[in-house]
Amino acid sequence: MSNFWDILYLIASSFLFVAYLIILFHIVVDLFRDPELTGGYKALWLIGLLLVPFLTALVYVLARGKGMAERQRSALERSKSDTEAYIRQVAGKSPAEQIADAKALLDAGTISQGEFDRLKQKALA
């Protein structure tokens, strides 16, 4: 029966250790993400995390948790807008825009009706 409790203890302690590592990682990322915090304070926080890790992590989350969440949210929003801009850039023009451009070329006499039809089919494909 003691083997069961040893396994349960191992699972619980492993879970807590991984959770602590995740929190520690978020704290270090947040330290370097915060532009308002000077280098000296960042160094002090890092030294504290090395010397007294659990206490420093707890104090950091309690003291700077709200700002940490706001910086995370703004980073996610910035990442989302960058991704959307990249998708728009790669996707190019919509089929309606491609057909309108081809129609303008046809009206200007730059392309023939057959070329316009091919461009229109290509845009709709």
C-alpha cells in the first residue's frame, strides 16, 4: 500500500514542479517584455528568482500580476494583428478586385475580350 502513496506523491510533486516551472518561465518572459522596468530592477528580480525562487515568484505574481496579464494580452493582440496582416498580404486581392482590375484593362483596350475571360475564369477558380 505504501507503493500507491509513493506513486501518488510522485505525481503530485511532479505536477507542482512543472506548474512552478511554467510560472517561472512566464515571470522571466514578463520581465523582459516590460519596457517600463529598468535593467537594474530586472536584474534584482532575476537574482531573487535564483536565490529565493518560490518566495520571489510569489511576490512577483502578487505585486505585478495585473500588469503581467495586461502585457500578455497586448502581446497576443499584437501577434493576432500581425498574423492577420500577413494573411492579407499573402492572400493578395480578392476575386472581385481581380475581375475589376481586368475589366479596367479591357475598357482601356490593354487586353482583349478573350484575355479578360481567361483572367475572369482564373480569378473565380
